[in-house]
Amino acid sequence: MSRIDYSVWDHIEVSDDEDDTHPNIDTPSLFRWRHQARVERMEEFEKKGEEFNKALTDCRRKLAEAQKKVQELTISETDDAKAELSKAQAEEKKLKKEEREWAKKMDDHNREEKKMPWNVDTLSKDGFSKSIVNVKPESNEETEEEKEQKHKTFVEKYETQIKHFGMLRRWDDSQKYLSDNPHLVCEETANYLVIMCIDLEVEEKHALMEQVAHQTIVMQFILELAKSLKVDPRGCFRQFFAKIKTADQQYQEAFNDELESFKERVRSRAKIRIEKAMKEYEEEERQKRLGPGGLDPVEVYESLPLEMQKCFDEKDIQMLQEVISKMDPTEAKAHMKRCIDSGLWVPNSKTDDGDEKEEDATYEEVKQEQEETKKE
């Protein structure tokens, strides 16, 4: 009996040649035992790989939902949203960590599979039954500073092109422009378009805001599609346009719903920004108005009795003297001091010995002028 030369099959796990076994051993039975054990090991290994893949896919789905929630809460800026934002960010961070852990387990499993020796079962499998094309490589999580710098650099380089894309209207024009400029299909473009929408709404350019909002959702849908397919966004944007242009009702409705929801969030965010700017402006104006004592003349004026307000409205010193004469001296002094500190009343006192003497001198000055008026 001649033996088969197995020297060219160095990676095969075992030789099933009968001459390799002891004559007293039932060779067919031994082969079956070995084969069965090998099959069981392979099935267990494959099952573990499927579990890893399922856990990774589920984790990425949850992460995408968490990231979308964080983005919505960040744009919203309502009181309830602010309270939930920290929880959502913590959940996003937790899921990112879990994703890295599952991805590592999957990578380790794939490396172990490549190192496994060949055998009669693995040799009979189709080596091209599973292929992954254009898979987006896993990358380490970027810090906030790195993300900010990356966004800044990208915008400085492509701001004009992003704005041009934001103004497009037709599906075909958008697809062609992205085909000519595939580098625009990324998170940085989407983030810039969001900010652009808010700026336009603040400037009350509502029609332009709605147009750019449409393109923002186009970009976000492409990015979401890339995540679901686990591919680079530049490799799947044509699939988005193919699907949206076929008038798939359910897909079109989902797109329109997200667009309307996004425009409402933009309006809300713009309103908050305007209110904040108005408050800052009012505070700046208030600081400019402050009198020598650090009080706001407007606030002091509104706190005065109506009779005193009328005196300042008409700039009538004699009327002011009469009003003060009828008031309780302590209350009158308090009001006059606040008028001095706010700049409503500029005293003509020669004393420099402190606030109390200045207050008394001012009160006495007004009182004295009143008495001199009566003598006349």
C-alpha cells in the first residue's frame, strides 16, 4: 500500500492515513471520533463568533440611538433637555466603551480563526462565501479637543463647498456634487450645516434656513445609513439617493418627519440664542447706566414713589422739595441716597466726610431750598 505524500499540506491538522495508527486500533472509528470532536470544536468556535458579532451589532445600534439623543438634547437646550443631557452623555460614553470591548473580542476571535490549522472540513468550505467591502476601520475615541480642532481645520478648508451643498435643492444636483466632492460626506459637514441653520434662523432668513435644513437631514441620513451598513459614508451616499428618489413612501415619510422635527429644534435653539443675546445686551447697557454708587438709575426710578417719579419726569426741583417735606425724614433720606448712588440726583454738597454726611447734606440742601422758596 503506497502512502500519499502529505508534505505539501503542512497546515492540515491531522493525517487520516491508516499507516499512522496502531494496527490494533479501529482506524475508521478513530477517524469518526476525531472528526466529531473537531466538528464540535468548530461549531462551538463559530457560535462564540456569532455571539460576539450579535453583541457588537446590538451595542452599535444602541450607541447610534444614544448619539442621536445627545445631539437632539444638545440642540434643544430646554430645561428638561439640560437635565437629561448629562445622563444621555454618560450612557453614550458607557456604550462607546462597551463597543470597543466587543470589537476587541471580535478582532481577537477573527485572528484566532486565521491561525487555526486547516482540516478536511475547513478545506471544503467556500473561502469567498463571506466578504466585507469598504469596511470603515475602527478608530480610537477622539477627545473633545481633537474633535474641535478637526472640525475647525475641515471648515477652514471646505467652508465654501459646504455652503454650496447647503444651498442645493434637487436630489440629482446633491448627488452629483457629493460625487465630485466625496470628502464632504462626513460628520464635520453635518455639524457645520446645523450651526448654519441656527445662524440663518437668528438672522430671520427663514426660507434659507429651511433649505439648508433639508440638506442637513440629507447628510444625517447618509451618515446613519453608513452606520447601519458599517461602511464608510463616502461609499454609500449613492444608495441613499437611489432609495429616496424611488419615492419609497415609508422612507420619504421618515425623512420628512425628521426634517420637520429638526426645523423645530433649530427654531427653538435660535430663540434661546436671541434671548441670551438680548439679556447680554441689556446687561451691558445696564452697566453703562450705573451711577457713582453702583445703582441702576432705571431700577431706582421705578422703585421711587409716584410723586417723586413725577418730579424727575418734569425736572421740577420745587415739586421734589414739597414731596420730600411731606415724607418721613428717614424714608426721604433713603430715597435721596439711592438717587445719588444711581446718578438721578447730583448733590451740590461741600462735605467730603462720607456717605452719611453726604446724604444728610443733600437732604438738608433740598429742605433748605424749600424754606428759602417759602420766604420769597
